[in-house]
Amino acid sequence: MTTENKSLMTPVNIITGIILAIGLVITVLRFTKGLGTVTNLDQNNPWGVWIGFDLLCGVALAAGGYTTSSACYLFGMKKYHSAVRPAILTAFLGYALVVFALHFDVGRPYRLVYPIFLQPGTTSLLYEVGLCVFLYVTVLAIEFSPAALEWLGMKKLRNTVHKLTLALTIFGVVLSTLHQSSLGALYIAVPSKLHPLWYSPYLAVLFFVSSIPAGLSMVIFEGTLAHKPWHHMMDKTHLDEHEGVILGFARGASIALAAYFCVKLVAVAYDNNWHYLATGWGAWWLVEVLGFVALPSLLYAIGSREKNIKLIKWTAALTVVGIILNRFNVSMVAFNWQLPADQRYFPSLMEIMLSIFVVTVGVTVYRFIVSRMPIFFEHPEYKDAH
């Protein structure tokens, strides 16, 4: 065995290989034996963890792309320039994995283009979500392409694409506003199934507003995880701006979480659902809202004021968990809340493993890209890259 082969046999690579192998086996089972073989879905619960986690959480946590690029290119905050490419890469992979994961839930991958090009259902919220995600994945692919083109040495095409940055950013913000809110609007159609504390006519607003701190927190979280293993790939500009990005994004996330907290209270007040707070469901709602919205907002404010980078990084992780918890509550935990326990949905082991498989695919592709392309550093031949 060569030294090069030995270097590949690391614990991380071995675990990754095992997860990918298991995921491929489950993939074959799902597409040859049907949904019933690998999921616990039924007529009461046609959407499960593949929608709650892979779609709703994936889209929310990929919001770092539009929040970071709009801060830099629309609001002129050039001090966050070094965070744009990592954020765009994370967003692009996040949305690409959302589309990839939807194949498992919907089936028939060859019909993916039908709603967009052949049978558009223009009165459907799902059509609007699908169209916006399709367009935004395209926008993100173009936004990310300069890094790939620099790596490939395609200078002329890269310079042409780079000139489209502002237009792509504006288009991306518009599309993100539409589909982030529409995912929440999907659940407005099921008032009899979703618990009143989570159901609200403001669900579209809640999903959009919460995507802002989700995106900002994910940029901090992803940057924290990437800082040590790829520290040698980061140039002086990226390293010098690292703390400034964290502090600035912490302030933005604190304000956004405070706004989200206020909208959550308005949503409860709108239908006068305060009496539910005295129930077990109310206690769980308070855990979500106080522990994962109000508390992170306060911690972000303290961390940015005290310049406590470590506190901010932990708060980013807490916020990411909070966004995941909210999407789980809306799509699964508080969904069909009135059904008896034996008819409630809980994901099967294969559903959970397939979600882990999708995330592992994303991490593997991310590792490949950042180890080779100019994501954390400025290519010496392109001084306008960052």
C-alpha cells in the first residue's frame, strides 16, 4: 500500500465511506421497493423527516448565501467580503442537497422538470416554491462559478460572470424572500392539523424572518468548523477579517432574533391563544421561544458588546439548533397533534440514516471544493475576487 493510500484511511474518511455505503443501499431499496419499505409515512403523515429536516431546515440554514451577499453587495458592507464565498458555497450545496433529497420523497426523478416546463400549476404554493428553488439554485451556481473557473484557469469566462455579481445578488434576495416565506405558507393550509401555538396566518412571515438569523448563524457556525482544518488555506485577508465578520453577524443575528421573537408573540396574540401556554404543549412552545430565540438574541448582544468570540460561536450553534427545532415542531412534532399516540409519526431508522447520508454527501463535496478552489483565499491572478 502506498503512502498516498494510507493517508486516505483516516477515521473521518472511513466513517464517511460507511455512511455513504449504507445510504446507497437504502437508496436502492427506496427506488425499487417503494416508500413503505424505508419510511413510517402513512395517509395521516405523508410528509416526514425528509421534508421537515432535508427541505425546511436545509432551506433555512442555507440562507447565509443571500444574507451575506446582500450585506456585502447591496448594503456596501465590504468588511464582510471574505465571508461571501464560503457563504455562497454553503448555500449552493444546501440548496443542491434539498433538490437531491426531494427525489427520495417524491420519487420519479425524471419528472422533476415537469412542474417547471411542462405542467406548471401556477395557483399552487408548491409550484411557487419549486420554481423559486429551481431559479435560486441556478443563481447560486452562477454566483459560485467564479471560484471554480479560477481553479480551472478560465479567465475570460470568469471575468464575464463576475460582472453579473450585483444583478445576481438582487435576483437571489428576491427569490429567497419568496420561497422562504412560501414554505411557511404551505402550513397555513392545514389549520386543523397544526397546533394553534405553531399555526398562524403569520407563518409565512415567521419563516422568512427566522431565515435571517438562521443564515447569519450558519455562516458563523460553518466558519468555526472550517477554521481549524483549513486554516492553512486561508489568506491574511480572510484571517484578519474573521473576528470582524463574527462580531458583525452576531449583532445582525441578535436584532433579527429579537424581531422574530416579537412576531412569534404577535402570532399567538392574533388568535388569542395564550391559554394554551398553561398546557404541556405550551411548556414546549416556551422552551423553543425562550430557550432558542430570546436567549440566543440576548447572548449574541452580550457577545458582540463584550467581543466574546467564544460565546458568539456557541450561540450560533444554539441558534442553528433552535431553527431546526422550530421546523421540526411545525412539520412533525405539533403536526397532527390531536391524533392518538399510536397514530403519530416518528421517522424510521432508514429515514434518519438517509438524512445523515444526504448531509454526509454535502460535507464530502464541501471538503473537496475548499481543499482545491479559492474559497478561503484570493487567487493571485484575480484581485477583485474578494
